[in-house]
Amino acid sequence: MRPITDTMLAIALLLTCILVGSELSAATEPAEADLMHPVLQQAEALRFQDPEAAINGLVAALDEPHSPALRLEMADLATRIARDQGWLDQAIQHAQRMKVLAQQLDDRSLEGRAQHLQGTILAEQGEIATAIGHFHNARRVLESSDDVGSLALTVNALGVAHNLLNDAVRARDYYQQALPLARTAGNDNLELSIKSNLALIAADLEGPNQSIELHQGALGLAREQQHQPQIANQLANLCKQFIAVGQLDLANGACSEALPIAESLNHPRLLAGTLMTVGDLRVAQGENEEALELYQRALPLVENVLPFVEAELLDKTVQLHSQSGNYELAYTLLRRQQALNEDILNTERSEAIQQLEVQYQVEQQASEMAMLQLQNELQATQLNQRESLLIVAGIALLTIFAGSLVTWRNYRVKSQLQRDLAVRNQELKDAVEQVTHLANRDSLTGLLNRRSFEQASEHENARRIRNDQPLTLVMADIDKFKPINDQYGHLVGDEVLKELSRRIRRNLREIDLACRWGGEEFVLLLPDTTANQARAVIERLRVALTARPVETSVGDLPVSLSFGIAQVNDTIDAGLQRADEAMFEGKRKGTNRIMISNMMRLVQPSAG
């Protein structure tokens, strides 16, 4: 599948925003006597100078008969030290131990912190979908506790995770939820971190000038608090935004101040992000050799530890080697980058995330529907009472006139209650249908999401086998989509995705299925259609997609897609693989092209 490279400033700095939360949460409800324990004191003293010795001391102490609360603090500290050193397998083991201890103590706050810590470790490994699942679990646990500070950290971490996946709108929503929680908890450092995250989001949603203003405000707060990592963070982000608006002198001043601070902090993530930003500045100044040295200096800090950052640095390094004519090394690094991106995107990350967010929305709607059901039951009880009164009144009343009046009045009440009940039931039905729709559709484009497409495609493949009818898969990818995102921002990219999705739906048959597979990729399923028949269908679609540019908020943009066609002969997965390979082959020959898998033959080549 297509690799996706994050173009935001220093993904390393964003990951730091998740990780700093664990440091702060560890102090939200300290066990005062336990924190004075010599083992904890010694580990804290050694954690940066000799982290291996610090962890060994904690592990040895964990097997001794200490109180569960003290052992939990030891597991917490061991987790954070291992994670910060990139020893992620060890960090996961300690985090799991912390979670078990928290459950034994029946402490919701500590259990939520443990879930949060596991999420930060998974985020380091690039497993963002799984990390988001842990953050949501932590959120659920912490919402039932009084630990507002840890809840604020977790909601902020959800925003950071979605920011890493370029979902700026959803990230901003979480940051805005986290900010008042941080203020309620009185956590000034976290409030500063969230404001910094909102400033990063502003660069995508509102442009670099708004981002610069917000970063300058955050920098002032960081200087007041004498928070050195945040000072370096804000300066590096300001440098990036100054580059974006062409103010290279201001960018140079910010980067020149940020780098020595980052170098002095023994903080690999922060240093890697700052080095990458200074390298970007050198590229903007035409100093490619210096930029290459900075990128190469940053790579060992994140290799096999922060896959998102490593992929970004490899992309920049490949470009510089290619420009200098060092094609052999550029090709080697490109293969490494592609393999890394495949690892990042492998599994159903975007689908898993969408499912998690839908589940979150379902939870919120569930309480509303439960209340609605309660009201329905209450009205049904009232209706039964009214009907009983009608029977009693009919027996008791002696005159037809009086009975008629009472019956008429109760009939009207009963009718109104029935109408109200029908309205409530329809509202409940509509709510359920809305949730079902959310679970089956991609939230941006309205096309089928990956999960629902896979279910439908397996059904169609079973029908193909029963009826001996052809079935064809088409993989499609937007050509040169990354430069659109880089130049105009992700909101404009979303406009392109939505319009192309609309054109795809309009040019397919009702029986055809269209799915947003992930990022800028689409998958189409054409029942009762051979590969050669699909060629004609896709050619018409290709022409329709390129007939006119896409209207966006920044003007008309010419956009095309490349297609790979594969007839299904065995499994859906095998057909998808062959369609993807065919599309890759077409991409290598240019853009705006169609390739048929079974012949690897280009169809209707066009300039691109």
C-alpha cells in the first residue's frame, strides 16, 4: 500500500507531548511515605546517568515483600525509564505489571495511569491504532475516578495520536476537551503542552501565521515556568513556521537558540525533532550538505525506536542524496523507508481507529438512548393506567352522556400518548440507524470503510464461486497527493478526497462497491465483471475524474488517479495483492494510468 509520510514539525516532539503526561501523572496522587523509599530515590538519581542500573535495582526490589502501593510505584518508574531508553519490550512488561497491581489495589486512578503508560509505549512503536485503544480504555477508567489530572493527560494523548495520523480536526477536538481538565487539575505544565499542541494544529487548519502567534504565547509561558524542554519545543516549532512563511532570519534565530537547549537535555526525541527542523532550515537556505549532516545525526536517535520520525528523516535524506546524484545510496535508503512505511501502515490501522472513534460515539449515544427508552417505558405505563381508567369509568358511570365525555377525554389522552410514543420510538430507531451508518462508512468520504468492504467483498466472492460469475477488484491511488497536502494543508487534501469520492460513486453501477482503503487509496469491487470488461469501466471513470479540475478553497486543482485491475480467481486478499502490484507497476511508468494484473499490461497510457 502507499506509504504516508507525516509532514508536520518533529513528530518526535508530538510523541514527547504524550510521554510527558506519564511523568506528570506519576505525581498526581503520590504515596508520600513510599516515595521516600531508598530504592525509588536511587532509581531517580540513576535514571539518566545509568538507566540500566536504575531498572535493575527496581526489578530486584519488585520481588521483595513490599506493600502493593510501593511495588506499583516501582513498576511505574521502571516502565518510564525503559520506555525513555527505547527498551520497549521491557517497558510493556513493567506496564502490564503495574496494571495488575493497580487492579489488586482496586484503584481506578492507578489502573487508568497504567493503561495510559501502555498507550505511550505503543505510540513509540508506531502502533497508533492500538495506542488509541489503550488511551480510550484509560479514559473510561479515569472518568469513573476523581483523578482529573490523569484524565486530562489521557485526553491530550488522544489528540496527539490523531495529530500523528494527520487527523487535525479530531486532534483539535480532543485538545479542546483536555485544556479545561488540565486547568481544573491545576497542572500548568500540561496546560502549556496542550496549548503547544493547539498551536501545531493551527498550522494545518488556520495557516502558519496563526500558528506563530500561538507558539509565541506558549514560548512566553515556558520561559515563565523555566521549562527547558518546552522552551526548546516552542523555539523549534517557531523555526518551522518561520520557514513556512519565508522569514529565514527569524527561523535561524529560533533554531540557533533551540538546538543547544535540546542538546543539553539528554532527550533523544526532542533532540531528533530539533535536528530535523534545523536541517529543514538549511535546505531552505540552500545548504544541502549541512542539512544532510543534521538529518544523519538525527537518524540514530530514532532508528528502531520512533518509526514515524525515522520514516520522515529517511524521506528527507533520500531527496538530498538524489539531488546530489548519489542514486545508489538514495535507492538503498528509499527501500528502507518503504519497508518502514509498510510496517507503519500494515494491519488495519485507519479502520481500527475509525472503529474506536465510532465506539466512543456509540457510548455517548447509548446513555441518551437509554434515557429515551426510559421515557418510552414511563409513557407506556401511563398509557396502561389510562386504559384501566377507561374500563373503570365505563362500568362506574351511569349516564351515556357522562360516559361519553370521560371516554372522549381519555381517548384524546391515549391518542396523544400513542403519538408521543411513536415519535420516541422513531427517534430511537433513527439513532440506532445513525450509529450503524457510522460503523459502516468512512467519516470523511461517505464511502464504505475497510471493515464493511471486507465483509461485502467476501459475500460477493462466495456468490462468484456458487454462480461461477466473474468478479474484479480495482485498486486506485491519487497521483501526487502528498505535494497537495504539503503545499495547501490537510483540509484542502480532504476537499480533494471528498470530491473524488463523489465522482467515483456517480460513475459506478449500483451493484459496484467503492471503499476508501486508507489515506489516498480506494478499492472498487465490480461484480459480474471480467478484467477486460472492467478496463472499459475504469477508463470511463478515469476520463470522468480528470475531465475537470477539483474545486477547492485554494482554487482549482488538477487531480488524477492510477488504477490496478485484477480479476478474482481465488481469495479477495490475493486479488487485492495483485491489483496493488498492478497499480504499483503503473505508477512506475507514470501517472493517470491503468494496468491489468494478469498481463501486467498498460492500458490507455497518458501523459502524467
